[in-house]
Amino acid sequence: MSDTDKLSGLRKQIDEIDIQLHDLLMKRAEVVQAIGTQKGDAIRNLSAGREAQVLRRMVERHRGELPKSAIVRFWREIFASAAQLEGELSVTVHAPEGDNRFYDLSREHFGMETPISSRQTVMSVLREVTDGQASVGVLPLPQGEENPWWLALAQGEGATNTRVIARLPFFNTVGSDGTEAVIVASNVQEETGSDRSYVVVESSEPLSRSTLIKLLEKSALKPINIQIHAPDDSVCLQLIEVDDYVAPGDERLVQLADLSGQRITHAWTIGGYAVPLTDA
């Protein structure tokens, strides 16, 4: 067999594989639409946790020279298209003037077909998500600035339905610019088996970091990061990133008040995220 014939045979295999892939994608779309029909008028929220589980499984089983990042991007486009089939997905992003990092990060995550709008203030993003004008919002990581945006979610369980549900990027590639963000939406964080959560602790007096760490560890909560916001002497709010999934009403949060001698008056979760993958 000549080299030309061999090449022709290999290309024929590629054509056959492409047809099989296309058939499977069309079949997947039919199943997605059937799921949407089954849900009926039920609220169709972004399934960030399930998407994370699928990507972990695909990256774990992947073999060969095709980069893992290509697999992740391929499935991200599939997820975004499926979300549009189930019900329109819209994204609003914090994008200060002249800074497109969060927009670019969102476009890579949500695919080319998802409507994405930008807003210059974080409160505008939160307002659109809370009011239902956007399905999800993309915000900077919670930081310790003077008036942090997470205070808008730190109003006690039930006071707002907006929560952190994911972290971007989910797949960290070598050589990226290091931009990170969180996704907020009007649904709860999904447990995936490898998660982190944001817990707000309210105390009647400022508590030192060492005291907070001891109390958290006694409650079987492993703190990763602690941010303290104490605008006056009457109330102190601490945002604590915990290395675990913490569900609303988790008994470990209830224990904190007792362990602190009631210095902690309340503790609740404002969501969290599936731990991202790293291209290593």
C-alpha cells in the first residue's frame, strides 16, 4: 500500500469518527431537551457542581497527546449549549473600565454562544442576579477591602437567595495570567466531593484570628482564609473560607456559638465552589 493510500485510509477514519461524534452530540442534545421537558416550569439553575464532576471524570480518564485543556474547553462549550437548550442562560460580569480580565474569563468558561454583559460595579452585577435579570454573575474573589461585596450576601440565611456557586477558572493552565473570580447565582452550592465553602461568622466583639482558628478547628472546620470586617464596636463579621462542603444549617456552624461562649452570635454559609483542577 502506498503512502498516499495509507493517508487516504487514515483520513477516512477521521471522517467516520467525526460522523460518530456528531451523531452523539445530536443525541446528547435530544436527552438535554428531554430533561428540560421533564423539569417543566421548575427553576432551571446552573448545575455548576455536576459540571465540575463531569470535567473531573473526563480529565481523570483522559489519555494521549491531546491537551487536557482542549478536553475541558470542548465540554465547556457542550455545557453552555445544553444550558441554552434547557432555558436561556445569561451572564453579567464585573468589568471595570479598561479591564476585560473577568469578561475574558467568563467567555472562556461559558462558551461563545452565551449572552454576556458587563457592568462596572459589583453591586450592579449582584442586583441583576438578585432581581432575576441575569442567570449568574461573575465577581472578583472575595477580598478584604474596606467595603467588600460579600457583605451584600452576609445578611443571614434566608435574607438573600444569591450565593457563591463556583470559582473560575475551573481548569488552571500553566502560564495563565492568574485572574480568578467566583460565580454567584440564585441557587445553592452543589456538593461534589471536593469542595470549599464561604462561611460568615457574626460576633458581638472582634475575635483574633488565632481564636477563630481554634474555634473552627474544634468544630471540625478547616479555615483556609479569614477576612475580618468590623465597621464599629457593635458587630463584627468574619468571612471564612473553609476547606469542606458546608451546607445551610450545618450543625458545625451551630456548635461555634456554644464553643465561643456565645461570643459568636450566628454563623451561616454564603455558598462555595468545587475545588478547581490544575493542568499538572
